[in-house]
Amino acid sequence: MHKEKYTLHHGFSVFVIENFIKLPKKIYDKAYLTQDAKTERLLLSGKHILSSDFEIHPFIVVDENDKVVSRCLLTYYPDDEKGYVGFYESIDSESASAMLFCGVEKKAIEDGKKSLIGPIDASFWIKYRLKINHFEKLYTGEPYNKEYYLNLWKKAGYAISNYYSSNQGKIPTYYDVDAKCINRYNHVINAGYTFKNPTKESFLDNLEEIYELLIKLYSDFPGFKFVELKQFTELFSSLQLVLNFEMVTLAYKNEKLAGFFINVPNFGNATFGRITLSKIMHILKTKKKPKEYVLLYMGVDEGHFGLGGAFAEMAKRYLQEHSQHYIGALILDGKVTNNYYSTMIYDKYRYALLEKKIDI
């Protein structure tokens, strides 16, 4: 029986870069392709808005015909003993994937790193986490990958360090009641909070307010790295193109932002990769009449007890009025937001972050 021979390459040669970018289209059907080739090319050329924050090392594995079969990107941050493994893609071959992971590990050990964490695509702000169940469909903002990836990471010696969940919720009805959320909504209304929706004109100013709070709130999340306001704005300003502002809520107390709740229509994978005419038509149609919302980002500043529950109650009322499903997206296990309106949840998508100690 013929045994496939593989070869590892790393560095910034044209061969490595072009094959690195080429692989996802070989792995996924069009309906499941979430690659952002433009972002990958900017990173590999050192021209991404975040490129000054880190050092990257691309790796690929090719077969005996020089066809790419596995890839990943190793990222280092200054004064950080961890290495971050991301942009991982591979055919279902333990030997090819093992060669890739071994090459990355050897490099990280040589460079004095003590552990490897992934998947993190260069930055917490770009994409991270591994999907580990429900591969039949994907939703906007979801990290999507092949079902066999978890096994390949585990075979390489990685163990799950953190779990995340996305809650699939039914269309709310009048009979769906969460007394705690209702009480907290009433509490914040009576306590003098005001709620606003951004507008096209105010969005960039609102984004600056959100940045200041989000940096504070997310700083203890696994893989978090600080970014400047200019970087944050460039990364997220395009979000306004897909938002329905009536489902973006900003809460203020004494004219200071106390919390935010950002939700987007579920466009599937239409917002990923190169924008085509058919994607634009799909986005416009979905934005006009969403069947489902992705509850994407929530943040509540310290000292504002009950505001998260109030946000959940407001979303429930909106979804009920418009007869829409929802997905409460990418919640770190243990966070209280996992429990809002739990009786409406009928399924869970699961994700993981993995780590391997290499200083043994």
C-alpha cells in the first residue's frame, strides 16, 4: 500500500504564502467557506492593521506532488511566553497534521515559548475558538471548521482549556417568561437608565464609547490582547453595513455608557470572504427581513446590577414582536449570560480553546 509522503515548509516564500491562502478552498464546499483571503494576505505581507503588535510564522505541509494539505500560523506577542496557533486547516490526515504541529512546536521551543494555545487566528480580535459540534450549518460570526479538527488537535497533544457555547433559541411567545429578566428590566428603567440605538451618523462615536468599555470588560478573556482605538475602529467600523440599528442597544446612566448589546441578522456565511453580487443581494434581503438574529456582543460595566438581564428582556420582546429565532453567540462557559431565558433554548453549539505545555 502506497504511503503518502509529506514535506513541511515555513517562512514567507511565494510558494508558502500562495499555498497557505489556497488551502481553505480545497477543504470546504462553497456553502461552508468562511475564509477571508484579504485578511490573510494582509497579515502575511505585514500590512494588516494589527501587524505591528505581533510576529508571525506561517507553516504549510505539502504532499509528494507539492499540493498543500495542511497549514497554520504561529504568532508571538512581546513579553508573552505563549505561542498562538491559528488559521489551522488540514485534510483528514493524522500524519500530515502531526508534521505541521511538530514543526510549529519545534519552532516555539527554539524560541523559548512555554505553551501553545489555539486556534487563535493571530489575534483575539480576528477569530478564535474551535467548533466541536453541529457542523451541518453555520451562522454569522461563527468560527467554522471541519468536524475532524478536534481529533487532530488532541492527537497532537493539545487539551481543551476553555469551553464556549452558542444557544439556539426558539421564537419567543407571550408565554415565555423569565421573572428575573423582567424584574431587572423594571429595575433599570426605574433607576433612571436611558437606552439609545445608534444611527448611521453616530455609529463611529458610539464605537469609541463601546471600545473603552469593551477593552475593560474583555481583558480577562482567554487570548485577549489590547488594541488601540484606531485599530479597533478599523476592524469593526464595517459592522455598521450589516447592522439593523434597532437591534443595537446602548444603555446610559448619568450620560455615561453603562452597557451595550450588539445583535446582527443571521446572514450565514454571506459576510465572509469576497463580496459578490449574489452575496450583496442575500445580505440586503436578509437585513430587510431577518428570520433570525445572532446576539453577538454584550457588555455591562461594573456597578450596573441587572442591566444584562434587562438587555435580554428587551431582546426577547423585540424577537417576539417580529417572530424571529435567535442564537446567543459564543458565550464563555460560566458567564451569567448563558442563563438568560434558558427555557427558550432548544440546542447548543459548542466551541473550545486548546492548549499544550511545551516546556516539560
